[in-house]
Amino acid sequence: MSKPVRGRFAPSPSGRMHLGNLFCALMAWIPVRAANGEMVLRIEDLDPDRSKLEYALQIEDDLRWFGLDWDEGGQKGGPCGPYYQSRRQSLYEECFHRLEEKGLVYPCYCTRGELHSAQAPHREDGMPVYSGRCRSLSPEERARLAENRRPAWRLTVPDGEVSFVDGWQGKYRENLARDCGDFIIRRSDGVYAYQLAVVADDGEMGITQVVRGCDLLDSTPRQLYLYRLLGYPEPEFFHLPLILSETGKRLSKRDRDQDLGYLRSFYGRPEPILGQLGFRAGLLDRPESVTAQELVQVFSQHPERLSLKKSAL
Ligand code: GLU
């Protein structure tokens, strides 16, 4: 028997969810429920300055209001818990040490200013491709720099291509050394980076399919590299087109008219909102009112209707 599908929704509790976050939760949930799989809710509260428990609780309340449920995670707990990243430090530490033992981790003393002033090509997300400046510092140079600065920790990447086929965006490839450079796995304030935590968590939680926004498409090669180094089986990836605001910008948690607090009180019930999202996903011919469960039925009967090929980036 093949293993059950295990999907997840992994929100950051840094504000009220907006329509784009809900779209992502819905698109992660529908295929899992259609496959009688298991759904995990993981709260990505790695960054202590931006995360709040009240937002995490609000996320649970919003998901329930829309009829989306989960088998493990959040306050409910489960066999792979805890499901709050802030409580999973020991796992990240262990992964960090495994990478260190492979000789692939080094301290980086570059300041933000130095990184941005370097004559390096820039990634799509505006970050410079890291030059490897701190990779070959001598022990003496490291000791001298460590007197005034706490380092971030970078993972050495190979000069080789990582490619994968995204379920919605098609083939995607990146040469890690050329397009990204050695990347941070632990910040200078000691917080483990998203790239490391997300792989450790999805790996340990046995996630088989990752559905998330297209803004994370270009993180995936870095994550696949980590999957291989840490020896976790790779999930399938599906990156969703982002929902844009009326001015054509990415939705942010500051766009009040798209936040779920506003939408819930404006519509009073979930069905019209779910209808709009089902229509956007190609599951409905028009934005008519539906329940989340009805969308699962449509998808179960006509999975080919889901048409999310185009990235809005
Ligand atoms: N926590 C991330 C976010 O809310 C999502 C990470 C992921 O799905 O891999 O944008």
C-alpha cells in the first residue's frame, strides 16, 4: 500500500490572514481531503519579534470558520508535535550540527550594508547573491571579527544545478552557487532560518506534498539541497499564483480590505468567499457560493479543472 498523502498549511502568525493566505490553505487542504490524506497545521513562529500567539489562535478560528480542518497541529497537537516552530529549537540545532559535521557551515561576519554594497548580481527577491567572502577567512581573522560581531551561519552550496518539476509551475532550475550563493541557516541573533526549519519540519513530519505561494518558488532549490543533505525524502511541490491587490501589488497583511476580519464581517458567511476562490482556481464556472466540502467533491470528480499554471509574479 502506498503511504497516505500528508499535506500541510504552515502560516506565520504575524498578523490576520488575508485572502491569499486563505487561498493557499484551501489549495493545500482540498487535494489532501480528496485523497483521504492527513492535514497538518504548523505554526511558523520562528521570528520572536514578529510572531504572536493571538494571531496563531486567530488563524485556527479563521480556518474553522471556512470549514477547513486538520488532523494534527496547532493547539490540537499530535504525534509529530510540537507544531509551533518556536518550540522545535532542539531539532533545528541537531540538523545544524549534522551540516556542520559535513564541513559545510561557516560563520559570516558581513553586515547588511556590506552585503548590499558588494558588486554582486541580485536575486529576484532583491537580495545580493552571496560572494562567499567569509568562507575562506583564517581562524585569526575569524577571531578578530568575532570580537565585535556575532556571526550569522551560512551553508556552502555547490556549483551545480538543482532542478525539479513543480506541480503547477512546471520545470524550475537554479544553479545554487551562481543564482543564490551560500545561504544563511542561522541568523546572528541565534534564530534558525526559515530554509533550515521548514525542511527539518516537513522532513520530520513526513509531509508528502507542499502547497504554498509562488513567492517561495525560488526557495525550493535551496530546500531540495537541504533535503538531500539531511536525508529526508523529498515531497512534491505546488506553487500557487499569488493573489494581487487592485493596484497589482502582492497582498500584504496591511491590506485591510482583503483581510479575513473584514471579509468575514462583510459577507457574514464563508460560502461567497469560497466561491470566489473556487472560481479563481478553475474549479467553478462562476463565483457561486459553495462550501469547502463541495469544492473537495468537484476536485475529486474533476481534478483536471484545477488550473493554476500561471505565476502572478
Ligand atoms: N510560513 C510561510 C508563510 O507564511 C510559509 C512557508 C511554507 O509554506 O513553506 O509565508
